[in-house]
Amino acid sequence: MKPLSDDPIARGDPIAREDPIAQLRTDRAEAAAREDPLASLCMLASVDGGEPRVRTLVLRDLAPAGSVADGFAATGFGLFLNRTSPKVREFAQSDAVAVLVYLPSLAVQYRLRCRLQPLPAHEVHDSWRLRPAVPKRMDWLYEQSPQSSVIGSREELVKRLQGPEPTAAPATAVGFLLNTDSVERLDLGQANGIHDRRRYTVDAGRWIEEILVP
């Protein structure tokens, strides 16, 4: 073992590390291989008029990670939503959100501080064609009944979602890429019971790692 004075992790010094987004991709793939029911999901939190809100969404793997301006890194992850949703109206007021990914099969949690970047319409529509039939029908249902509006019954909802599969996205289909300047990874599965918590921040085009007290 290295002496403490020679070990930057033991000292808690910031050090350059590999991209934590690449590690998140690896962990999600491993969780999916283990049939983790949360492998494709994330929890997204925002604030609307001082009121915090959180919801579970499908986290899409859309593009390679990369660098962007203003100290943020492109994660390559994205979200597909509908413009009728209250959360999209919230995003018009502030593009700052927090994203949590928890993978119970690995006992690993990620927290990301993000800014939303709208996707071009043609990319949204190209990806929309790959969606399952029911989400496609839901997007078209929102044209008459906006997301989160009240409906008479569950049976009415199911009935209105019958019919042929749509072939093109409605104009209300939208998407966002997630750009981040801070990623925390918490490993709850340490054999000694001491959680491993690390924070990664963007600095001068590279990732800096810090060890945090869990």
C-alpha cells in the first residue's frame, strides 16, 4: 500500500480522473444485463415557483459524451417529453434541473446537476419513430387531452388509446439533452460498510474528482 502522503485519494486531493459519464454508461449497461427494473430510468427534479417537483422518466442514451461551453459537459443522455406537460412549461422558466439515477442491482446512485438543451425537431421526430406503439399514441392523445389533465376513467383512457399506430410525431413532441457540470457517484455496496462517495466537476475541459464524506 502507498504511504498516505503519496496517495491523493487517501488525502482527499482533487485529481483528474476518467469521465464519470462513461462510468455511468457502464453501470447502466451492467444493471440492464442484470435485468434491473430501474436501469433505463431516472428521477428528474425541478423547482416551479418555489415548489420542488420530482418525476420518474426514461433516460435515453442519444449521443457520445463530449465538451460544451460555459463549464458544462455533454452527457449524451436525453429526455423525450410532450410540450403539453407542466414540466416542459417549467423548463421554459428555468433550464436548471437535478437528475438522480439509482441502480439497486449494483447498489450505486448517481446525482447530476444539469442544464437542459433543446433537441432539434428533426432529431426528436427521428427518435420518436423508434418508440413503442403506446407512447406514440399517448403523444397524439395529448393533442386533445394535455398531459396531467383530468380524464373521466381509466377505461376511457384505454379506449381512446385504441387504433392504428401513428407513423409521425405530433408537433408537441419535444426532447432535451442533459449537460452537466457536477456528478456525484455513491457506491453503497462496500464490503466494510463505509459508502464510497465521489464528486466530479468540470474544470478547464477535464473532470476533477474529490472524495466526499458519505
